[in-house]
Amino acid sequence: MLHRPVYFRFTPHIGAFSRVILATAAIFAITAIGYSGHAAAQSQTGTGKLLDAVVGIDTQVPGNARTAGTLGTHRQGSGAVISDDGLVLTIGYLILEAVSIDLTTHDGRTVPAKFVAYDHPSGFGLVRALQPLGVTPFELGESDGILERSQALIANRLGKHEAQGVFVVSRRPFVGSWEYLLDDAIYTSPPNANFSGASLLSSDGRLLGIGSLFVGNAAIFQQPVAGNMFVPIDELRPILDELVASGRRGGKVRPWVGIYSSEFRGRVFVDRVAPDGPAEAAGIEPGDLIVNVRGSTVDDMASFLRAVWKDARAGDTIDMTVLNKSGQLRSVTVRSDDRRNWLRLNPSF
């Protein structure tokens, strides 16, 4: 089973909902059951079922991998077949630094796969089956058109149930502690426990997004409502050919400084630094408060990342002002890097 990254733990417990929130969640669930059955009944496409294009993914990662400590060495999730030649779209953390990748098909077959690409800005990962899957691939939908209150279907190859009806409860940015920012993430509810790499499908069976996280604040109805965050499929369209051809998107590479941050009352704190990463080399320490980046005041995690990335590329120096735990302001120059140089990727096994 996938070991969840530490950032999954900082979420309100669903048991804290008020009566209003519980009633709302119950309505979601009841409607979802009906929608799921409807979608399944409408899912016949030619000789196979629509959901046959969902596959399970099992990966093995070495113990010395950079991500082994937070993501584990055995990772499980799902993926979506998106081409006739076995190209599978999933969430990138499932395949990062993997030395073996196996797919599980709808009929229980285990099919080996190879690493194709990982894209840190979106979070997507691609693998390719090494044997024919014999399924009809998903058509890519247009995630820009799925709005709040839209119905959708989550499909995965883990757990007792393969599909669950949900509502889109929010469209807004998502910022992650690992230098990750999506401008227009999709948030759904009720939550699905097997979200990693799950497929978000429209009522006509098109692929709208790939599951990334459980979140405690998918929406706010007096109190936070739990759900999942999906990476929109529209993030894939402009980069798909580049990912397949070279394993990454083209163009300049964003600078990476190796800071895992958190936000509290308009302040951004360093939770930890990547071992052997740029921030560690520059002397930045856990507990430091990031005050200024390249002349821009930092008041949330998004502004911190945008200041690092603006008009810069991997390898550029990033000037910062930090307040340490002793109350001293320090000017620090960080020599940024390409995060892929730090990861121990092994795409040829």
C-alpha cells in the first residue's frame, strides 16, 4: 500500500462536520450512487466496457531513492489508458524513481510497463505497457468546462468499488509544500480513499483529470468538506507530445530550491529542506521564516513560488531574506537547480 506523504496528514477529520455538513455529504453520497449506476449502464463502447481503460499500478522503489522516506518503496494506485499502444496516464509520485512498474488489467492480468515521463509542474506521470492491454483507451475531455456542481465519476482499480459518483465542489488553485502550484485544480466530494492516479470521468465517459490527493477543504460550507484534488486533463494537452518524445516538457526548466514550506497567518515557514539540495547548501534551515524573495514580499506559499519562478530558470541564483529562529534577518543566495538532477530517476530498467 502506498505510504502517504507527510503532507496528507494536515487535514481536518471528517467527523468534525456539523449536522448541516453531514446532511450535505449524505445527499452527495445518495446522488453519487445513482449517478454511478447510470454511468456504468452507459459505459458500453464497442466490444469492451469503458472502465476497462482503468488499470492498477504497482511500483517498487529503491530504499535509497530521494522520495522513499515520504512516498514509500512500494506504491499502489491507478492509471488511465490513453492510447492504443498502451500509454497510461497516472499521477507522477506513483512512478518517481521506480525500478519496476506493473499494471493490473480489468481481467486480472499483470502486465509489465516502462517509465515514459514525469512532469513536476503538472504532477502527471506516463508509463507504457510492454504487452498489449486489449482495451479501448479513454478520450481526453475538456476539463475547463467542468464547473462547480457538475457530476462526475471517479474510477480506480483499488478497493472494493471501482467507481464512485461525485460532485465537483470547487475550482481553485492548489499549492503544495513541495514547490508545486496548480492554478486551477479540480476538487470533488465525497472523498474517495483510492484517489492516487484515479480517473475523473465526465458523464459521457471522457477523461477530465487524474487523482492526486485527499484534502480536508475541498469546499467550505460553514465548515471544511473533505474530498479529493484532481489534476485537470487540460494541463496535459499542450505537453503530451513532448513528454512522450523526451520524457519531459520542452522550454525552460523552472528553478528548484529544495524548500518544503508551510503557511500560517500570512507567513511562510521552512518545514524542511531537501537533503543535498540548493537551500541546504545555502544554509537555510527548518524553522526559518521566508520574508522576501528577489525583491518581492512573501505573504503566502503561492507568492513565494511565483517569486522564485518569475523570469528565472534552473541554475539561476535566487536571493532571499529569511528570519531565523533566533530573530536574525539574513540575506541568502540560493543557487537553484533542476529538480530532476536531484531525483534518482531510473527510466531504463
